[in-house]
Amino acid sequence: MNSKKYYSDFLVIGSGIAGLTFALKASALGTVHIVTKKKNFDSNTNYAQGGIASVIAPGDTFDEHVEDTLKAGAGLCNRRAVEILVSNGPGRVNELMEWGTRFSTVRDSSGSVVLDLGR
């Protein structure tokens, strides 16, 4: 068996949206290697159809998203961590769009292009 050694400042395990976001940010501070599965589309982000639960739509509330996340976590989530995650969601979605991430869009009743907030 021929093995190679790789050296880097950061090792990222996973190539979903969280891992890749971290890798992009860490690359400003040093070298980065990403370890992923055999297929590049094999990530939870892909299985979630690229979905991001974030307070974006009119009528959405941070409290509802916190409660939904806690419920989905079946008692395994730390409330404070969920609150931080939910409160930072809109800013992270905007950041992804600024980086060029394409989300599904639709035209609203006025003809404006808006994010498609359904599956």
C-alpha cells in the first residue's frame, strides 16, 4: 500500500454547506484539506435538497424556528446553541448569496423574483 502524507493548517471532515463554508473562511488563515465521501453529491445538504431553515419569509419568527428545531432535535439540542444558530441564519443566507450561491427562485404576484421558500 502506497500512502501519502498531507499537511495543512485545517482539516475539514465533510463537504456539505457547513464544511465548505468553514473551508472557505479558514482558507484566509492557512491551508485547508477537505475529506469527503466517495461521491461529491453525497452530503446532508444535498439530501435536504439544499434547504436551509431560516427566518426569511414575512410572518416567520425566530421563536417559531427555535421551537421547531428543538422539537426536531428530540431533546438532544442545546437551547442556547439553537438560538444562536437561528438568529444567525438570515445573515448566513445573505452571505451565501453574496458568494454566488444560487437558490431556487419564483416570481411573486407582483412579478418580482423572490426566493422559493417551499420544497
